[in-house]
Amino acid sequence: MRMLKRASALILRRGITTFKSRLCKNDSLFRVHPSVSQAVAENKPVVALESTIITHGMPYPHNLSTAKEVEAIVRAEGATPATVGVIEGEVRVGLSSEELDHLARCQSSLKVSRRDLPYVISKGLSGGTTVSATMIAAHQAGIPVFVTGGIGGVHRDGENSLDISADLTELGRTPIAVVSAGVKSILDIGRTLEYLETQGVCVATYGALKNFPAFFSPQSGFTSPYQVCDPEEAAELIASCLSLGLQSGVLLAVPIPEEHAAAGQQIEEAIQAAVTEASAKGIRGRDVTPFILQKVNDLTKGKSLQANIALIHNNAKVGSQIACALSKQMNDKTSKGKTQPHGKHSSHPESDIVVIGGINVDFIAKGKTKTLFGQTNVGSVCQSFGGVGRNVADSLSRLGHRPLFISATGADSHSDAVFNHCKHMNTSGVARLEEQSTATYCVVISESGEMSLGLGDMDVHQQITEKYVSQFEKQLSSATLVCLDGNIPVSTIDYVCSIASKHNINVWYEPTDSNKASKPFISDAWKSLSYSSPNLAELCTMNKTLGIPTPEVLPSSLDEVLSVAMALSRPLLDHLHCLVVTLGANGVLVCGEHDAGSVNLQPRKQKRKRQLCALHYPSLTVTAEETMNVSGAGDSLAGALMAGILQQRDTDTCVRMGLLAARMSLASPHPIAPTLTLDSVNPNKVQAHYWPKPSLLWID
């Protein structure tokens, strides 16, 4: 995988890891606690929690004890808590006990909303994250469920003051489910609900009635548009929102427990008195809520604080149950697939596909200074899991298939982490070798995102030998599809291609990078390939290896790019069934046999003279703000394409599945999005995108 210089360059990928776009944007600003990142990677339930309740919502020590109690409730329900806060200019998703205590005691903590994040980070300050800032951090970390007390809204007289909480606009543009006790009763609840509707936010009350709660009171005098009765129904609502790709959130309003609602009337009277006093004292903006909450607590002699704690505990319990239900549903869809696959796969799910390729554990170090010196430098280090073969097998595993993944690691702590990360995959073909080290890559990046130094230990990939792979000859000879990546030895590629030729097996070659793209083309092994998905540079390498002239400089205009891609694809199509040429921001070019105005992607039963053509599909638009990770987009594209082909989908559907999977990867902190399912890449169910008709081009 390689750097994507622009967020819209959706498809460029491969190699070991990708640096600049991802690191420059996230790694020195966001730190995800290992327990949280591991839970997200394994599709386990995680609940995000805000921290303004710690820094501004309650006095010490009630704030600290409540924060710890809420985390304990989340754990008791089977989920991992991820309290979000900003500490010394770094957004942290998942706080240690020491960090919680620091925020609880800190007298200078700021209240950090979306608008405040750049300033607080640039100055190295600390603060509690509001609903909007917590949503941003949770989405960056891949957490779909967030629990809070109550959200902000339209302030009273907001039609004149335009004082509208950033929580509402964040709900309209960040796909997170927010579980709260409705809207704080000091606000204009009617206008808040109207504003949420304008923002396209799905609002539902949790429970038997549609009454929209008002924080301390289970009834506000308004009703929600929808209602969900239990965690499973709430999880289905969230899953539908995520699958549609709407990029907006869900608000689940949970009424305060009945036993604590009795004091609601007294609290409401105190709120009215506090609102009047705040207005008289000229208190405005972000200072209003803390003032009123403290005043109400004084007037009710602590009853409001008790009710506040009770509703937060209840929200944590309900939100955790919803997160667990959502995790279960997503895992069920991953293992079974909600859409029944077609063809042979449905009767032989265990051995249909074999993927042979590399696994990498990547360590990425980014300095916090413009210049790095030959000494200890201040910076951040993060770990991720890559490898083209691993990524493709991961993608297929989440799309209703069960590929056998063949690879090699060392018998070390890195391999323990790899196997733990890949529990949802069939890794029975991965060798753990005592005298080898798991493939690792370390890159040092400057503050600007430029690579200063890269070191790789990839020797273990040479242990994916012909002799080792031959142990799986039975699975290879009966597979519907075998995928090879360019990390494995040439002799292994030659062996697999010979098996494919003998048994008429379809082989997909993922070139990995320009240097490795040549491996099958050194001999006649390439003539046994059926599919390959190179980018333009890799396609040039393939042609050069065959002695075919290639351009010295790659073109830049779209027309020239398409012309060169078709010309370079033509000689390979004498033997390959289909080439999927990835063109970065220019999209995807699918080259192969013409069939009724399209390209036939389905495996051919016999070789025959064909009329060749190409289909050009534009890339999906992905903004820099939406882009979180660029290391797995191309592998997600390839994996989803393979899944579509195996399920006998038409060509447009297959390519669009790939484009949607790639977009999900870009918006996820992981190379392969944990939320990837058949539903999430079904073009008929993702209605938020207009699909232009691909351009048909003829290949001479």
C-alpha cells in the first residue's frame, strides 16, 4: 500500500502500509487505548462516553466516582467503555484511572466542542469533550454507540439568538448512535426536535411509549417520530443507518427510571428559577448549563444530582445492551451473510476460496517536531495490522465467505496479536514458525507527514514456500477462486499456477507493488491467471517484464490514462479473463470480454476468441474530513469484487460493491472496516449515492 496524496484517490493501495494521509491527519492528535482498539478490531461491543460530565457537570469527587461507576456498568453489561477526553493537546479515546482522576481534579479544564478542538490541541490544553467532540472522536475510532446524560439543543429564544448547540449539527453529519435522556429541559425541546428533523437525524424513544423525555422528566409534552422497544430493535435501527451510508446519526431517547422521576416536578420548578437567575445575571452560551445545573442542585438540596447520576447510570446500562446487540448482529451478518450467496459457494462455504499472502504488524512513529535528530525525539507510535493477503481474506470473511488463509508468522508476541486480531477469519493455514519473526515494518514520519526512515523485516514471507503450500493442494485443486499476493516467493506462485492450470482453477493476482508485480510474468505462470487488479504503474511493470514497450512517463489526463491502460491491458487479455485497473482519483477500468454492453466478470469455462472492451467507473467522492485511513481501500475493493463475482452478481453490482467497500475502509480507522457486511455494500440498499452509468470503451 502506498500514500494517497489526495483523499479522493480512492483506490491506490498496497505494499506494507500507507503513511502520509493517515498519519498527518490522525496519529499525533488521537490516541486510542489498546483495550478499545482491540475490541473494535474484533467487532466486540464498545461504548463511547463523554467527559464534560467529569469536568463541568458535577463537583469533585462526585464527578470521578460517577465516571468510574458508569464505566463499571458498561463492563458489567459486557461492553468496553471508551471515555473520551483531551489531555495536553491529545484526544484520547479510552482513559486510564489516572487520566480520569486528572480530568476530575483539573481546575483549568476547558469545555471542548467541535469548534474548540483545533485550538485546544494546538495549545496543548486539556478538557472535557462535549457530545459533538465525543462523537467526532468515537467515529474516528470506529465506535458506533455513544452514551451521554442529555444532549444540547435549541436554547429558549433561540429563534432570535440563534443559540443552537453544536450537538445537533454533529448528529446531522456524524454516523453515531447517541443514547441520552433526551434534551435538557432548560432548552426549547419543540424547536430542538424540529431542528433535528431538518438535520436528517433519526430520533426514537426507547421504551413502550413515544413520549420524548426531558432529562429529569420522562415526559416533555412532545413525542418522538419513532420508538424502539428493546436493545435488539434499537440495534437494527442503528445497523440500518450505518448500512445506508447516510453520514448522519441516530438519537435514542431513554426516559429517566420511574423511581427517580417523582422528584421531576420539584426539579422542573428549580430549573425555571435557575433559568430566570441566569438570564438576570447575563450568563450566556456554554456557561449557562453548568450554572443552571449547580443552581438546581442547590435549590433541590442534592435531589437533582441524585437524579442526574441515576439517569446516567440507566443510560449506560441501556446503551451497553444496545452496543452488545449491535455487535452480535454485525457478527452474525459477517459469519452468515444476510443475503444468501448464489452458486457453488452456498453449498461449500468452507473451501470455496483460498488466499495466499502476507501478514504484517506495522509500527508507525511520527515526530512532533519539524526536524528529527539522531537522538530521542518526542512523538507518537501506533500499531496496526496489514498485509494484502490478510486484508483480502479479512474482507471476504466479512462478506459471507470463509476463505482459507495461507501465510506465515513467527511464534512470538506479534503473532499472538495477529491471531487475536484475526479471530473471525479461517487462519488454519497460517504457519507459526519458531525460528522466524513475524513480519514487521517500522516507519518514522516527520511532523509534516514526510517519511524520514523506513525499516522492514519481511523475511518470514519467504517461508510461504511451495513445499508448505503443497500441504493444501486438495483445497487448492477444488477451490472456486485462489487469490495470490505479490509478497510470496516466485516459486510458490509458479506452483499454484500449475495447479490452477491442471484443475482449471481461477486465480486472482494482487500485485502488491510495482516491484513485485513482475513475479508471475518472469515465466509462463501468468498465462494461468484469470484476474488481476494492478494500478497503472504495476500494469507497466507487467508489460515490461514481457518485453512489451511502455510509456516512459505515465499520462495525467483522463483520456490518455484510459487509452494507455487499455493498450497495456490488451496483451495480457490474450490469457487473463479480466483486468481491474485501479486509477486512483480517476476510478476503476474493468477490461475483458464484451457481453451485452458490459464486461463479463464471471469465470469463463473455456478459452475462445473474444471481443474485448473496457468499462470505466468513476471513483466515489470521499472528502478529506471523512478520510481516516487509506491503507486498505484497494484491498477492500478487490475483496468485495471477488465476493460479488462468486455470488454471480452482474458487473455493475460487483464493481459498486468494491467501491462501497473501499469507501468504508477510508472512513474507518482499520484497513478493513469492522462494519463491512453484505448489506453495507449492497448498491440497492445504499440509497445515498447516485450511480452514473459507466463508459463503454472498445479495445482493439
